[in-house]
Amino acid sequence: MSHFQVPLLALFLVLAGGSLFLYKYRVLGFPVQPDAETRVWTVEAMVNLNAGPGPVKASLHIPGLTPGFAILDENFVSRGFGFNPRYVRGGREVEWHIRRARGPQTLYYRAIVYREPEQRETDTTPPFPPKPELGEPFNTAMEVLVDELRSQSADPASYTVELLKRLADGRSDQNVELLLGPAASLLDRARTATTLLAAARIPARLVRGIILQDRQRKAVLVPWLEIHDGRGWTYFDPETGSQGLPDNFLLWWSGTDPLVEIEGARDVDVKFSVQSNVTDPVVIAQRKAERKRAGLASFSIFDLPIQTQAVYAILLLVPVGALVVIVLRNIIGVQTFGTFMPVLIALAFRETQLLWGVLLFSVLVALGLAFRFLLERLRLLLVPRLGAVLIIVVLLMLMTSMLSHQLGFEIGLSVALFPMVILAMTIERMSVVWEERGSREAIQQGLGSLLVAMICYLVMGLSYAEHLVFVFPELLLVVLAVTLLIGRYTGYRLVELYRFRDIRQSNG
């Protein structure tokens, strides 16, 4: 059983990390591309009125349930007015109120919305509407028209399509012409359609919305029709009879109530404007997680303070660099001084840039190694010798920074970003290998460490890798699983295959 413990543990880690990743990516919408953008729409309603003198109340319908869209943020702007958003019949409304106002006043409502295909109306099935009573001769015209449409349709949807066709060509049918009246507008046709649908015992309601287009200074509310077919709400264009909502249709409110109601003011005018922008999809994914009450929203790295996020943006790359070191050492066979030294040096390269970082690191190690050989003659104990090397490294870093500053090479100031303890341990380890195994082995491991640090820098510097481990830190479980599997690898390294090629050829 012990032989399968590591593979089973690795499988569990991959499934756990992969499941969390897929949930955040597919369900919550966290982006996998570092430069991804999501289009959002800013919709603003401006209410102009002439107040007072005296108390003023103004109620404006605002988006509530918006099929195909979700509200990212909304603002209510008014000078001196209190406001109270609330749910009402037909959706939501905001009520502005003030005890005393005089003269022209302007109230603003602004919403930022984004596409959300999962957003649908989930109302309970409404009851069959009562039969309208219009009086004669309208009742007779309504009954005749309803009977004709029933015979020409098979279900509520086809009935609605036939009805809207009749209403669009009202002059060809005397009954339709009587019910619509002269010079019927599109809104009048939609209202007449709801009446005739009620006569056929089909639940229907009038909705109004905005066709979202960029840079609209005077957007208009467009009437639309929705019916309930027993399974859910279906939308129809009252002008063409086509079924479904356009992708850019933002439902504002439903029902026959007026858009705005005012008490204590006159000369009311409402204007709409629309503008398109782009935003970070991470913000939308966080809002979606909050709306779904996902447990991940309470344990998100984005809830940490900004300074802490900046720290973890670097720390989360360390396991990626460690995996690179493990692959290079255990699979390829590159020799290095320690395991984490190349990773930490690679982090320093992120600030110094690669070329200057390699040069500064090489100079410091070479100088430190020279001083280390001088200390060898003093025959110091291990701990005092390490302390002396550490002090020398700090002095060398200081001297390098001062000299580069005098020469006008400001890049030399970044030498202080190198981890001095790692430098000291590298110098100490390299000197020991030099004495025990010779200069060739020491230089070979030193160059191997530098090579691995450079590769770690290149991998950890990929914007794609930075983005993935920061937005999806659960992927580090997959990195851990790969590390455990490599830990059980006991085969030949690639370098060893090259070293023993003569033996392999002779045996072959």
C-alpha cells in the first residue's frame, strides 16, 4: 500500500486544485489571461424638475431583475435630497425626498452593468389574467380577433407572433384598426397586445428597456412584450414579432406604471445616456462570487490589504521557481549550491534585470570567495567564520553601490536587493567544495546555480505564470503534486545519460 501512497496523494491534490480552478474559471468567471478585459456599460438617468416651494418626492423606476445583464455598481446622486431604493411592482424604484426645495433640481441615477447570460427572470407562474371588459363594440372586435388567432396558432408563442403581425398591419383588419385607434404608436400596439393576450388567458406584461450602444447622449426607452407560456417568460419584439431579447437590451422596468412620479414639482424631464467601457474581469468575478455566496469569496486573496497582496504576488511565485529547480536538478541533473538559493537569486534578478543581476552576483561571489580563502588561514571556527563572511558580503555590497553611484551606474544600487545570507552561504559552500573536490567542481556548481537562477527568473517573470498563481493560488496544489511525483523518481538524469554514453554504446 505504501507504494501507492504518493501517487494517490498526488492525484488527490490534482483533483482538489483542478476542481477549485475550474469552479473559479467556469462558474465565477475569473480570467486565465493576464490582459483580459470585460466590457461594461454605464447607464445614467438624469431627472430634471422644477421644485417647490415646499416638500418634494420623486420616484423613478430603476433596473431590478435584468435578464442577460447584472449590475456591478450603482449610484444615486442628488444635492440635498435623501433617497431610498426599494422593490416595487414591476421591479425596483428609487424615491428621492426633500422637505423644502425651490427652483430647478437635477437628480441622477447611474448603473454599471455587464453581460451575464445566466441572469434570467425566475418569477413564479402568474395566474391566468381576467378577461378584459372594453365595452361595445370593442368587446365584439376583441372576441372575433381572439377566436381567429386561436385557430391560426398552436401555443402561446405562436399566438403572440400572429397577434403582433396583425397589429403591425392594422389597416388590413377592421377589428384591429378599431382596437388600436388612429395613429397608434409602437407603445400603443404593445399595450393593445397585452389586452388581447389577457383575453386569450395568456399572462403578459409590457416591459421597457434601453438598447445599449456606445456614446448615446439621448438614449430612448424601447417597449417590449413578454408572455408566460407555463414554463417561463418569453420576450417578443412588438414591432417585428420576433422572439427573444437582443443581446444589448437592458430591461429597465415592467408593467404599465409610469417611469417617474413627482409630488411637489413640475416640468419633469428624464434623459438617458449610455457609455461603454472596459474593466478588470476579476472585479466582476468577485461580485459574482459574492452574489452566489460562494465560500471562496470569504477567503479570497483580493480581500487582503493592497500591500499584503503585493507581497504574495511575489511569494506565490517561489513554489513555481522551486519546481523549476527540482526539474533541473532531479530530471536533467544540473548541480547547484542548495535548493532555494537559485530561486531567491532569481527574485533579486526581477529588480536588477537579468544581465546586470548576473554581473553583480558574479562579482560579489568572486570577491567574497577571495576573502574567504584569506580567512581560511586564520583557522576560525565555523560559526565565527560564517559571521565574518556575512560581514564581508555586506561591506562588498556597500562598496559596490557607492562605486557604481560615483561612476554614474545607478543599476549598481540594486545590489542591496540580493539576499546577503544566501550570498554568504554560497561563498562558504563554494569554498568548501573547492577545497574538498577541486576548483573545477566548485566552478561547475557555481555556474549551474547561476544557470538555474536565470531559468527561474525567466519562468517566474512570465506574466501568464504571475497571473495564474495570483488569481488561482489553488494551482499550487498541482505544483505540489508534481513535486511529490518527482520526489519518487529514481531513474537516470539526462546529464548522466550523456556521461555514460560510452558504456551504453558498448553494451548495446
